Amino acid sequence: MSSLARRTESPIVRRSLIGIALLYLVLFIFMPLFIVFATALEKGIVYYLHSLADVDTIAAIKLTVITALIAVPLNLVFGVAASWAIAKFDFRGKNFLLTLIDVPLSVSPVISGLIFVLLFGLQGVFGHWIRDHGWRIIFAPPAIIIATIFVTFPMVARELIPVMKAQGNDEEEAAITLGAGGWKTFWYITLPNVKWGLLYGVILCNARAMGEFGAVSVVSGHIRGYTNTLPLQIEILYNDYSFTAAFAAASLLAFLALFTLVIKSLVEFRFRAELKAVRKQGH
Amino acid sequence: MFLLKQKSTIPGFHLSLGYTVFYLSLIVLIPLSMLFIKTSSLSFADFWAIVTAPRTLAAYRLSFGAAFIASFINIFFGFLIAWVLARYSFPGKKIVDALIDFPFALPTAVAGIALTTLYSSNGLLGQFLYKIGIQSAYSWTGVVLALIFIGLPFIVRTVEPILQEIDPEIEDAASSLGAGRLQIFSRIIFPAVLPSLVTGFSLAFARTIGEYGSVVFIAGNMPGKTEIAPLLIITKLEQFDYSGATAIALVMLIVSFLLLALTNWAQWWASKRIGMS
């Protein structure tokens, strides 16, 4: 018996296991994906494009893009700072800090919205102060942006920390010893090394920012054309029984999700090649 | 609290850590502390009355119960999928592997309307399920189906790398000493992946108990029957019952933190076991 035969199952077992796994995936993952595009296009491409050109849908797309344009760069700067501190240095309380960074991921989206209502709502801590200044935060775009920042807070840091850790400190230490400053070392040594991990972190953060529903729903107030992001617009269209229009808008976000997965696969492929090269040099 | 363990030649420790702690406090810690501050304005008797009201208990039972059932089902199928991806090759494997993360990348509202359309009585899958007497939308079953979709990637992605790490030589050695496939599985493979199954389960469970967007469309939203806890929070908010909403949220948050602690414990347990062998 060859070692390979000993290590694996008989072909019948193998094939049935693959079959069960694929069936489960088709039923639970691929079918919902198929439904989105099938329903969006069920009345033809003209109807599809027409429903995307709706005034409220375009306003929702605009607000979604603006939200992401503010939330993603802020979390990118945080992600880089946090990764630098956590990956390059050894300090007490590091694991605790890592746990705290992940907290927004384990908070229900509805609770993520609720805490900002408690802060900025009329009954909230800053409610009267904000009203006296004539500002609007809750039920207005600022709250949507703040809630989105909270929900997507760890996305860049989570992707970047392991990549930066894997690179080690040797190259940075060499650059510093040779007289390069901290910023120069970061721009010319660290950043080129982690750019793929950084890119995936940003794209994932962006996908989350554009797709957030629960938290944004709590703070938005659902004012058509003013505080509706694309996911909220999808809900409104769906509840109005405009199913095709709802799925047309949904298909944009499904495309974004697929694009995110393509970038993820590319980054993983890229890293696998790099890791192999590193191992070969070691031998 | 955060003290550098040894001097480093690399600059920027205080700047990067300072900014990290500042931004973390501003965006996450201070806003979250509002839940505790707001709840502390309630007397314990009032708090207890809110979180043990029949409608609240029913919502908790649905959110926690359906999340538990869905994560439990996903343990088995998630493990099977991780096994197939880690050990076998088949055509289209790379695409299948990439699409595992689809539920994680897809916005929850899109998942919600897609799943509801799929499982409603005239939906692509729902028409068959309704015929055999399973009401797959606007019911408990619907909530479980949605949470299965949401939770699957967490289990597969936690178990898959551990399965790939198992040294084939150990299996060869066991096999040459006369162990059968089932024995190798139960004595070598299963103990090695058990901590990752615990981690995957608690990650999926933690994510699904608070899930809103993908569930709210398919749940039916009947108070006391098919109303999930996050929806009850929103309902209380719309009635300007901020204390009620906050009390219900605080209980959910504490359960999430306990699960986070369980995840960390499982990882510590795993690293200790590897350290011993």
C-alpha cells in the first residue's frame, strides 16, 4: 500500500464527502447569490438600468459613497498606527489591546446604532448641547457616518497586523541604523512590504462601510433622499413590493462583495508565492 | 498600563500607541460605556422587570436559540467543507474556496431579501419545503436558515488551516502501526481540530446572536413569537423607551463578551496543548 493510499479515504467515501459538502454550499451559499442576480434581471436589462436611475436610489448611492469616503480613510490611519504599535513592539497589555480592537465585531449592529442614539439623541448625553448649537447628528448624515466608522473600526487593523508581524523588524532596524528617519523607513521599507495586506484591508473595510445596515438603520430616521444609504433604500423598495428594483440595487452591493472576494483571492495568492520564496531563500 | 518590555531601535512607539488608544477610546470605548451609564440609571428591580418580561424572554430565546442551533448545524457541515477543501482536490475548488467568504462580504440587507425570496412559499427552495410541511419563511426555521448562511464562513475558516497543519507523517506512523482510518480520525485528527471547532462555534454564535439585517426580513417579526432581540431594541427605541432598549442591549452585550472570553480561552487551551506535545 502506498503512503498516499494509506493517508486518504476510498474513492467512494471521498466522492460522497465532496458531494455532500458541495450540495450544502449550493443550497446555503450559491443559491442566495444566484437569486440576487436572477431577480434583479427578471424584467430585462432596460428595466434593471431604469430602476437604478431612480432619484432616491441615486441619492442613496451618493450618501453611501460619501460615508465610505470618510469612514475608510479614518480607519485606515488608525489601522496603520495600531499595526505599527502592535506588530513592531513588544509591550505589556498587547493582547488586551487586541481584544479591545475587535470589540465592534462582536457587538450587534443594532446596539452599535443604539449607543450613538444614547450619546447624540435628544434624550442623550449631548442631546441638548447639540440642539442649542443648531446641529443635527441623529437622523442626519453625521450619525450615519459615525455609526459606520464604529462598525468598520477594526477592519484594516485586523488584516494589517498579521501581515506586518510576518515581515519582522530586520529591514526597518537596518534602515534606522543606516540613518533613515522613522517616516522615511515607514514609506520606503514597511509600506511596500505590506501594501497587499493593506489593500485588502481597505477594500474589506469599504465593502463593510457601504453595506452596513443595522447600525445605520437605527440612527438614520429613514428620510428618503436625505438619510437613506443604499442598504436602507433596498429595504424600503422591498417593503414597497418593488422587488425587482430592490434586487437591482442589491445587485450593486453583491457585485461589490464579489469584487472584494476576488481581491482577497489575489492577495492570498500573492502572499503564498512570497512565503514560498522566503522559505526557499532560507534553505 | 501599556509598558514597553524592552528598548527598541524602531521609533514611533508612543505616537502610534497613543493614537491607537485615543481613537479606540473616542470611537469604541466611550460610546459603548453609554450602555452601562444609561442602565445604571435604572433600579435593579426595573432592569430585572424589563429583561424578564415575557416579550423580552421570547426574543432572547429566539435570538440565542436560533443562533445556537444554526452554529451547531454549521459545526458538522463546516467541518466537512473544511475537510474537503484541505484534503481533496476537485474541479472548481479554487472558486468554491473563494466563495466560502461570500456571506461575510455580502451586506446583510442583501442577504436578508435574497434568503426571504429563496425560502418563501413560492420561492425556489421554499416551494419544496412548504410542500413537505416546513414553513421556511416568517418562522423560527427561517431565522435558523438565515443564521446558517451567516455563520458558515466562521467555522470553515477557523478549522481549515488547522486541518492543513496536521503533519501527514503522524498519520503515516499511526497507519503503519495498524490504526484504521476511523481510529486515526478519532485519536489524531479530531483532538487536533477540537479547539478550533470550539473557537469557530463561539465566533459563529457571537456573530449570529446579534444579527439583524439578514434575519429581519425572513423572521416574521411577530412579538413574542418570531421577533428577534435586535428588532425588539429598535421597537423600544421607536417608542422612546430608551431605558428598555438599553437594558435589553446590555444583556446581549454581556453574552457577547462572555463568548469572546470563551474564544480566547479556547485559543489559549490550543496553544498550551501544542506546547505540551
